[in-house]
Amino acid sequence: MASLPFFAQAPDLPDSVCRQAAQWLVELQAEPAAPGIEARWRAWRAADPLHERAWQRVEACLRGLDSLPPRVAAGALSALPAPGRRRAAKALAVLALGAGSGAAVMQTSAGRRWRADHHTATAQHRRLRLADDSLVTLDAGSAMDVLFTDARRRLRLVEGEIFVESAPDPLAGPGRTPRPLEVLTKQGLVRTAGARFSVRQLRDSTLVCVFNGAVELCPAESAVALPLHGGQQAYFDRAGLQRSQALAQRAPGWTHGMLVADDMRLGDFLDMLAAYHRGGLSWSSRVEDLRISGTYPLADTEAVLRAVQALLPVQVRGYAGLWTRVGPRRA
Amino acid sequence: MPDAAKAAATIDACPVDQLYRSHHGWLQSWLYKRLGSRPDAADLAQDTFVRVLGHPAIVPELAEPRAFLATLARRVLSNFHRRRQIEQAYLEALAAQPEAVACSPEDRALVLEALVEIDRLLDGLPGPVRRAFLLSQLDGLKQAEVAARLGVSLPTAKRYIARAVQQCFFAVSRP
């Protein structure tokens, strides 16, 4: 079960923005939806980074609520008498507010994405040539920082996926060993002396695909570096390797408009798809461990979602055609 | 003064430590009188002092340390009772399900934790507003159904839901 976002500090946002985000949720959940609401909702989100941040919070909370058993949870809380006066301790509560209320703000992924050196929006790719002549392509909904120094060539993947075609270190020479090219994720480091490879930041793991050459995986809490060669892909977390398998492609599927899944967790699959989906896409934690394989066109995410519904015991429900939720199929 | 003696003096002078030494026994029996269980009283006394650690700055200025401790302990106690109530209601709701709900003890603990948290976040909202939130966001009822259940108009139901969403999703988390 996913951990719930309520335990995390709520972002420090103006009341008016929080109220608007709550009202948007209510409008989006309304059936039937008001005409033109999609455009207005998008405009609101785009109008101010604070709006986007508030909306991210709404989605995170919805995902958290979704991990609760529906009838049981609501039943339990409705059966209770409304809480009695717990105001006596209000003064103490106010005292406790001081610490850290602003700290969580920039940790929301959208906030982090904007602050990154390079980022892409929905259904957008970006190709960059780095100072060392390496080529990096950012998948949709991705963000990365470039942290090159004289001592190392490091990229930090903040979100999404990058496809790296490494160039030899231009500073290498007689008496000077080449700096490896490194990609840092939340789970550890991917390091290479020369490779074409992709790195994807998933929610709780990193997926690495090596198309040519070789890389080393260095999980953050492991003392062992794991080699990965061309034609292999691997998932790792902070503790170590989760699994590795053969890789048939010569480049990431998304570079030619396809989402290629090989026994992939549905949660990870939807995460990749969401970067191409216009409008909100969220899903229940009860479906995210289902497995999916196949090649799907990213240009038509609606068709992909229909295919997912045909293949797996899930139900895809559109809220007014602008916000889509994937949940377990009810009997 | 040698270093070791200086360190000892610092610890002795630590106001929270002093508060703990002087009043821990008193607090534990204060709680025991209200709970009737020594292990629970010991746990909650500990929880109370953990809360004191949250604001050490005011400790040296306390004129009435026991009143302060009792105020904190009342909050700890009220959360403890509320948690028991939620646990009970949750188990009853589970038992009332037509088919068995597969649920590991770990899942159950996590769900309970979440319910306590949601309950706390909804604290202070009027009953119908709470219910509107639970029906729409946890049970997935349509807004028209929520309005019908609560016997209010659709715009009112929407206003209730928005108010509860705002408080629950954006409230600053309190310990």
C-alpha cells in the first residue's frame, strides 16, 4: 500500500489558492461537467506556479485516499460521533506550526521540475548537446540538472527519463584519467565510460536500459557496483538490483513515439503514459502492481487506455473527458 | 571546571530533563487515574514528554509546570481515546462487509493510521461537511447522491465538499 500524503507536510500555499484548487476538484468531479471547463482548468493551472503546486497536492492526496478500502474506510469514519471539542489544545497546536511549514513546498515534483536546469512539458521532447559533446534527450515530463565540474561529469535526473549518448571526456589526456559520465537518481548512480543508455526515475526505483556499451549501477546503500551491458535493462532501488532482463530495442521506444513495456508494473507504465496524456491521469494503488507488456502509440493515449482496460482487470473512468482515473474493475 | 563536570552541569540544567525528573511520576499516576492501565499510562506519559521536546523553549518559563503537562496530557489522552474509537468503528465496518476483505495486519495498521490522520485533519468541521467529504472522496459517490444522502441542495453539497477538501488536503499537519 502506498504511504499516504497526509503525513507529509502540506505545501505552504496561500489560502485563496488552496480554496481555488479545492473548487476545481469539485467542478471536475461534477457530472455532467460544465462546458468549457477543461480549458478554464488548464488556464488556471498554467496561470501561476502556485496553482500548479496546489493541484499536484490535490492529486497526491487523491492517490492516497484511493489506497484506502472505500466502503470500509468511509463507513468507519462516518460511524463515529463528530469529534468533541479538541480546541483546548489549540494554543499548543499553534506553537507546533512554526517548525518546517515551508520546507516541503519545493519537494513537490512540479516545483522541482521548474527549478531544474532542463525540463520538458507534456508530450514534449528536448535534445541537448552538453559541454563535453554528449547528447541527452529528455522524454516528456522530465527534468534534469547538469552538474559538471573539472572532477566529474554528472547529471541529476529529477523526474522522467533521459536518453544519453555519451561522448569521450574532452579533458582526458596524458596523465589525466577520463571522467566517467554519471547520472544520479533518487536510488543511486549510473556510471559509464561510454554507452548509449537511458535512465528513468520511477516512483520507488530506477530503470536503466543499455543499448550500446556498458554502464555500472551503484545503488545508494550498496557497496557493490553492478555491471550492465548493451542489450540489458535493469530496475534497482537504494538497496540493490531488483531485476534485470534482456532488451530488444536499439533506442528508447519513446524516441520513435512508442511506449514499450516488457512485463512492466502498471503504475510505472501509467507514469510514463501520463507524460503524454493531455489532462489529468491518476490511478488507484490497487492496480499499480498489475503487469503489462506490449508496444503502444504515445500519440493516442486514449487508445492506449482503452487497450489497458481490455487487457487487464481495470476500469478506466473519465471525469468529463479531461481527467482520467484507472481503478480496479468492480464486479 | 573540568569538562566532564561542565557537561554534567549542562545536563542537570536542561529544563526538559528537570521537568521530567520532577514530574514524570506525578504525570504517570495522573494518567493512570484516567486510564486504569499502568502500561497505557506509562506510554502516554512518554508521549506527553515527547510533545514537551517539541517546544523546549517555553519550558524554563513555566510558572505551573504541572498545569502545562496536564494540558499536553489531556490532548494525548483525547487522541488516544479517539484512536480507540476509530479502531473499533473500523473493525466493525470491516466485519459488516458482505464478503471478506483480504487485509494483512500491516495493511490494517496502515489504514488505521490513515483514518486517524484523516479524522484529525477533518477535525473542527461540522458533521455534514465531514460526511460530504467521506461520501464523495472515500466512497466515490456522485455529488448528486451526496446531496440526496445529506438532504441538501447540489450547490450546498459542492460547497461542503470543497470546504472539506481544502481543509483536509491543505491543512498544515499538526503533531
